[in-house]
Amino acid sequence: MLPLLTSLALAAGLPDVSAPVPTGADRPGEKAVVIGLQDYVFLPDVPHAADDAAAFEAFLVRTRGVPTENVQRLTQAGREQILAAVDQASTATDTVWIYLAGHGVAAPSTGERLFVGDDARQDPSAFEARSVALAELAARAGAGGADVRLVVDACFNGSARSGESLVGGTRYAVPSYAVPVEGDDALFAAAGSGQLARALDPAGHGAFTYALLGALRGWGDGAVDGVADGKVTAEEALVYVRDALGALGIRDQVPQFDGDGHEVWADGVSEPAPALHMVAAELAPVGFAVVPSSGFPASLQSKAAAYDIALPVQWGPGGPVDAQGTPVARGSVRALVRSTPEGRRGVAMRTGGILAGIVGVGVGGFSGLIVQQGHYAQEYWPPFLIGTGVGIGGITTAIVGHRIARKSLEPR
């Protein structure tokens, strides 16, 4: 009955993420600055940015447990207002959350990532003067010793959410050395360098914010290893968000995370994840559509799309490549394998087999040396035989598990 009800609900549209999941948590040592700049004076507007900020504030207060009085939400702000709010939040004793939805650019002079104030003019030379660097925000927010969590639904290539150029077709590049966080801080960004941070109009939110809020409701619980424990870590949120965007047909936007992936961002949440791929076909295309591949379940196809992988994956002498012959990062393949029950079983067998093989070979080899020397031969024959058997069995199990893991990405 539940799958039927879920299907009917999804058929009516995307699930709402604006109403937060209450947990009763209380974190008085945390403060937040939530900024959603939708109406720019001289630049294109940013669809849904104000609603993004309102929904993220609701998450922080009702789910995360940040006291209402510790949260500042701005929907109109220039550089001075943004910095003043961050300076006020820097007195937090634990964590400062900074959420940004609006326009971003790379500084023309340095390539540093900037969040643009709503009064910036349509002139590249004015962006730096009327913007705030992410690195500056992190430094000022953490000036009092608190950790900083930056969540940014903006891109930095000089484009609006629609893809429209902010300034006459000018594009901006973010160099690899432009790192805005350090130490115990964390940055969760909507897109990689050169990518768009798209709007998801059917949901009334930015695509990244929608997927992230969903992950933090419980949809991302178990996204890494398939084990749900009522908590969502930053790594689980990242994996889920990437999968969700792929399921919705958005393949040209890959969110990035820099920080401690094991940190719990939401606790006490258990809302089951909806099957977003079921409604993707009913939505107007917002990115690159998921191309069906014969023999693969839709859920695996959407997850592969999130990593920009064309199934099936093939293993060559130089590493894994997708069906188009494009090299694939091993980390992406591992995450994709672990997203399937068959893959998780294969990985578990491989890991257990390797450990058993190491122990067995070690015991058998040590006992064999003693037997070879003729000392205590009778006493050491049993551990030699048992250790050798365990070692061979472990190696065999590891090989079988490795094959099962790879088979999880082959056509059914």
C-alpha cells in the first residue's frame, strides 16, 4: 500500500520540503545567518532565493535546534549588511551557519569566489566592491572560535540560475587554489567550478537547496552504506543530493563538499526518501535528461547520472571507463557500487575476505616456519593447516566479492 500511496503523491508533483521535520533538538551554542537575495537592483533576479532562505531557516530552527533568536534572515542586503550580520553571529560558542542563495561570481582579479550583494551593478569592476568573498565570510564568522558551516546555492561562473550571463556574456573561472574554508570549517556548494546552480521551478526552490533540505529530512539517511540510523551526515547528504539531481534530469550540476563528511548535520530524522525518478518524466526538462539504458533499473541510472557516468562501467588497464569510453573517478565508481544492495554485499565480502586472508596467511606462514625447522612440529601442524585454509578461503571470498561488486554495475 505504501508504494502505491507514494506513487500517487509523486504523480501530483514533487514532495514539499518547506515544512521542517521537528526533532526537539536544542543547540544554544549555534548561530546562523541565512541570506536569500532574490530581487537584485541591476542584475537578473534569482528565482526562489527568498523561499530557499525561509526553508533553510526553518530547518535550522525546527530540525537542527538553533534558537530562533540566534538566526538572522536577510532578503535584501549589500556587502555592509551581510558582514554586519556575520560579525554579530561570530559570538557563537559552537557553530556559525551561513546560508547563501543569490548570485555568485569569481573575482576578476584573483578568481576568488564572491557572493554578490543585491546592489551590485552590471559591471565586472563593481563586483568585488559590492560583494563578499566566501573566505572573508568564513574568517569573520569564525573570529570568535566557532566552527563555520557555509551552504551556498549560487554558482561562480557569472551566470544566473537560468544560464543568462550577468554581464554581457562574460564568463568567470574559479581556479583550483581558491579554497574558502580551512581547519574545522565546511563548505557545501551547489555546483562545481564553471557549472550552473539551477532553479527547480516545479518545487519552488533552487535545485540544490531542494535536494539538500530533502536529504536533511531523512531522505539521505543511509545514502552511503544503505544503513539508516536516524542521522544524516554531510557525506550522506552529498551523495543523496547528487543522486537526487541526477534523478531529476540535472546532470550538469554536481554539488561539492569540503569538510568533515562524518559530521552529523541532522539527527532524529526518519522521513523516507521519495522515488524522485518517478516524477522526473513529468517535469519540464531543467538539465540533461536521463537516457534510459537497457538492462538497468531506473534508480541505478539516476544515480549514475548524478556522477555523469554512462552505464555500463567497464574496467580497463588504465582504470574504470563508462560506456562512452570516458575515464571515471574511482571514488565515483565506489559510491555507485555501494548504492546497490548487490554492490554492498560484494564490498562486504571483499573486505571480510581480505582481512581473513591476511590473518590466515599470517598464522599459516608463521606456523609453517616452525614446522619446517622441525621444532614442535606436531603442535604446529594444526594451526598451519587451519591458517592456510582460512587464508585461501579469505582470498577466494575477496575475489568473489570483488566480482559481485563489479557485477552490480553490469546489465541485468
